[in-house]
Amino acid sequence: MIGKLNHVAIVVPDLTAASDLYKRVLGATVSRPVELPEHGVTTVFVELPNSKIELLHPLGAESPIMKFLQNNPAGGIHHLCYEVADIKTAAEQLHKHGMRILGDGKPKIGAHDKPVLFLHPKDFCGALIELEQI
């Protein structure tokens, strides 16, 4: 069902400093910040030859990643994103296996303007998983 690793998301306390670190120190190509109000985050993508790093920062006090940052003030890995060919088929297969999809269970449009779902970390070895339709 899953395809390649699309990105690894890292929550950061300072998006500008983190972007600069990847650009200046590691020489990576870094996107401009994009606010995603529906997800409560501001995101920046670091382009790699075989994948991406997504830098996440809370967008407002009600951001779902605010608690993560409060518990991890220096930031940390938040989720892994895998590509799927058909998100609805993937959701059906997950339900058949008793896996939990977070939120209302329906795909939302993610940072790449494509449908995404998040899977409960307790069902996947403690890791928050995002599926993105390619």
C-alpha cells in the first residue's frame, strides 16, 4: 500500500533559525514558509535528493503541535509521511485491519495541496504516520 517516504516532519521552536540552519550550514534548498490554518501550522520544506524534511511551527495558540513543542522545547521529530496511490483505498484497507485514522477519518488537503490522513501512533509502533496521495 505505501510508497516511498515523502518527508520527515520536525517541530521547531524557531522556524527562521531552523530554516537558516538547513540552508546556511547544510547547504539545502529551503522553501518559503507557508501558513496552513486548517492544520494549525506554518511549514517549510527542505529539499533533499531522495525526500524532504518538513519544518513545522505552531500557527496560533490552538495549534495541534503546541503541546508537542511545550513537551519538547528544543523541537523534535513529529511524524513520517508515506506516499499512497489512492488515499480512499488506503483508508478502507486500514479500517479493515482495525487501524485508527485521526480526526474525522476523512482526508484533508495537506501542505502539497494533496489529500492526507494521519494514523494513530499507538497503531504504528509509537510513530505518527501521515499518508499523502500522490
